[in-house]
Amino acid sequence: MSAKIKLLLRYIFVGALSLFPLILVIVVVNYLKNLGVSAYLSLHDYTNSFGVTLALMAGVVAVFALLGFSIEKYGRSIFISMIDTTFEKIPAIRSVYSVSKKLAAMLSGGEDGTKKEVVLVEYPKEGLWVPAYLLNRHENICVVFIPTSPNPTSGYTVIVDEALIKKTTLTLQEASSFIISMGADFPRKEEVSMLIQNANGIKSH
């Protein structure tokens, strides 16, 4: 392959990478558009009315906004509390609902408004550090969720001794940004680098 062809391929590659953020936004917007169109068509099949369908969709959006406002301002919603009470009385779905609620609380910052911890843990082997969400703790034993790139909602749940994790000041948003960008966005890089270097220095002694 000649030098000119290699240079041309390099230009094409760099140009494609420069448009990657725009392409990603277009993909997300297109997905949301398709989701909205699919919801509209499904509702329209039942209502058979353009006006009624739009009114129902506007009502759903308004309910979401009202729930969000209520939770942000007062820390709870009477409607959600009623759903919780109802589902907790149904054995068949109580466990699933409880787990999904805890996950949603973790991703949104927690029902109690406290910040969820982001830690560093060696995984899948010693010497490889990854960010993880601290979900639970009993004495010196920690339960952490290790998300995978670029989808932070999939991953592995592991149980590890507290002595083997490193606490950070990373927020859930910063850790998620790091994971989704596959490391291209590296928040608090100085802190993370120092923690890993110190851990490696302790092992070498």
C-alpha cells in the first residue's frame, strides 16, 4: 500500500472520528423519535383519533413532569408511595419491584438523597483497576457493581473485602461518563492516578 493511500485512509479515519459525537447525537435522537412514533401509533390504534392520542401523550408527559417535580421538591410522591404499597403486597412481583426500585434509587442519587459512592476495584485480575458503584456494605464486606463499557447498565456484581477497594470522590455522573466514553472522558484523572500509584507502591514494598 502506497504512502498516499495510507495518508488518505488516515484522513478518512480522523474525519470520521471528528463527526462521531454528531453521529451519536443523531442516533440517540432517532431512537427517541422512533420510540415516540411507536408509542403514538400504539395509542392511535386504540383511540382512532389524532386529537385524543396527542392529548393522552401530553398527559403522560405532564404526569412524568409532575412526579419529577414532587420528588425533587418534597423528596417523595404520594402516587409512587401508593404504587409501592400495592406492589409490596403482591408476592409474585414484590422481589422484582423492590430490586428495580433500589437500582433506580442508586442511579438517581438514592431515596435518602445521599451520594452513592464510586470506588476503584481490581477486576478482572490484579493490576487492572475499574470504577465500580458501592451498593451495600456489612462490616468490612462490600457489594459493588462493576459496569461495562460503553453501557453502564450492564456489568457484574461482586463481593469484596473493603481493604481491596479504593474510595474516590467521583460522582455517579462522572463515572458513567468515563464508562460510556470508554475512557475518552477521564474526570478527576489526577486523583485516580494517585490512588492507583499508591496502591501499586504499597504492593511493591
